[in-house]
Amino acid sequence: GLAHEIKNPLTPIQLTVQQMRDKYAGKDEDYQKLLDNCTEIVTEEVESLRGLVQEFADFARMPQLALTTQNLNNVITDTIKLYSERRIELDLESDLPDLRLDLEGMRRVLINLVENAIDAAGEKGNIVVQTLRHNGRVRLSIIDEGPGVDQVDRERIFEPYISDKQDGTGLGLAMVRSIIQEHGGSITVSDNPAGGARFDIKLPISEA
Ligand SMILES: Nc1ncnc2c1ncn2[C@@H]1O[C@H](COP(=O)(O)OP(=O)(O)OP(=O)(O)O)[C@@H](O)[C@H]1O
Ligand SMILES: [Mg+2]
């Protein structure tokens, strides 16, 4: 695909510049320094371009869910293990019906929402991950005590490239929403009454 077409020339670019540096046998110290600096810059920029292309490729990937029967609570406890050093409260419905889920996709959803919650709530702020059976669907909520999301931003934060973070791609929530929609579900954001944001995902219960 396009990502490969962009990535392919990157390695030759990097290697060629490194060769130019390594093959210089002259005595000009300033020129040697210039070569070192330029090589470093090209190497760094090539690296970041490679990462960027990967991010776009991941985001633009064709929807292809690998649906398997899963217990959402297990997916959550499993994924939250990544955050052993951060307290995250789990409030999980005990008799949740099994769902047809794409495991990798669902893990990405959880990781993106928890990362956002941690960014918003800071080191100490409370974060809750909750599941509930609700009107014939399963509701998954991620609730934080950060600054919350202004009414006017509640649609646009799901659009690609909307970010107020220094190193944010703004692709996290866009990816989350498209994965959830591929599952036949929906996602909304509202206020946490205790202050902060709550993201609610609703997933269909399918007989399978
Ligand atoms: N829990 C939250 N509380 C407050 N604002 C949020 C929360 N989650 C997301 N946002 C807002 O929505 C924006 C978009 O989030 P999104 O995950 O798409 O991108 P990002 O987090 O900025 O970048 P990245 O996911 O690449 O780190 C964030 O920059 C932030 O302004
Ligand atoms: Mg994010």
C-alpha cells in the first residue's frame, strides 16, 4: 500500500547519508562536524517520518474485524494490567453476556480511552472503568476526574487530528469511534457529575 511506498525509500536515504559521513577522510574538522550534525538530523527525521507513516497506516486500515466470543470484563482486566502502577477502579457487572468482539480492536479502544483519562486526570485523579447491562446492550464507561470536555467540543474531539496535546496525533478518539462503529456500537462523551469526563460506549449483544 501507500505506506510501503513512502517507507521504502527511507532506509536508502538514511544509509546514503551515513555513508557520506563515514567515507569522509578529509582533515576539515568543521566539515566533519557538519557531516555529523546533518547525518543526525536526517536520521532523526527519517525515524519520525517512519513512525508517522505507521500511525496513518494504522488509522486508515481497512475495517476487518476478527470477531470472537469474548467476555468484555476479561478483556478489561487483561488490558488494565498494562497500568499496574496506576490505580484504576474497576466496577464490572458480574453477569455480563458474552459479546462478539475484535480483541485487538477492543484493547486499542480501552488503551486510548485510559491514556486520555490519565492525561486528563493526572497522576492522582480517580479513573473508573465500568460495565453495565443496559436496555439490551452492554455499556462500557471510562470516567475520569479531569477538566472534562466542553459542550462545544463533544462532537469534534472524535474527528481526526483534533488535539490540544503537545505530542498528540488527535487520532486516538477517531480510531476508537471507528472501531466501535465497526462493532455496530456507539460512543458519546458527557460530564462526570463528580467533575471530569465520561465516555460511554454502547455495544450490541448478538446471539452467536
Ligand atoms: N478524558 C478526557 N478529558 C478531557 N479531554 C479529553 C479527554 N479525552 C480526550 N480529550 C480531548 O480530546 C482530544 C482528542 O483526543 P484523542 O485521543 O483523539 O487525541 P490526543 O489524545 O490529543 O492524541 P493521542 O491520542 O495521539 O495522544 C484531546 O486532545 C483532548 O483535548
Ligand atoms: Mg488520545
